[in-house]
Amino acid sequence: MNNRRTKQLLDAVGPLLTQGEQVELASLAKVGSVSAKRRVLTTAVVGALTAGAVIAIAQPRPMYWVLTDRRLLFVEAVQGSGRPGRLLMSLPREYVAAAPASSALLGLGAKTVLTVQGQEQGLKLTFPPAFKADGRDLAGRLETAA
């Protein structure tokens, strides 16, 4: 992330931090997953409605994430501007673990799955090529967390 966007993100989460809480990492990832069935259905419906003039592909939602010494925060990436928005999720760090990062996006990006204690389903994070190193760093720091 560029310096301006990083500053905007840190300004957005600053008031949410508890006294003494320190930010360790901050970046962007696509959070969640979209089934193949939903992708095909979305593409077909939009293509049919626009007579093939527009093609739409369903994909996971981009979010900013901030890892502190106490929590993992997910912040909205406002569509259109890309600016950080409201807090979407806050997970205590001691309840989150990450699978080792693996290749994604034809080997250009990275992905991991977060396991949250008490939840049956993991949370998939996909890191675009520009944020691949941040994704590997996050997964490495959370591998032994829970």
C-alpha cells in the first residue's frame, strides 16, 4: 500500500485501539470465497440482461486488515474511492490462527485460511500480487497463535 493509503487506514483505526495497543502490520486482502456456481450464475445473468455488452464476475470482497499486538481488525474498503471505511470485524489475536500461506492467482498472489476459535468455517484471505509479501507475513505471525 502506498504511504497515503496506509496513513488513512491508521487514522481510521487509531480511535479503535485500546491504550498501549500497537499496530504491527496493515494491508489489503480479498476476504471470503465465492462458489463456482455463484460465479457462473452471475456471469450468465448479467450477460443475458445486457445482451453480452457487460460481463460481471462475482469475487470476494476487498478489505483492509490491521494486525495489532492484541487483535486482527478488518476495515471496509469503500467501493469507488478505495478509502478505509468502517470497522467490519475485530478478532482477538489469541483466538485466530492461520494456515501456512500458499500460492494463488496463477502463483502471483498468496492465500491463507484463518481459523477462528469457536467457528466451524474458516475465513479465506486472498492477497493480490502487490500485497503477497504482507499476506505471507500475516500468515507467518498467526501460524502459532492458536
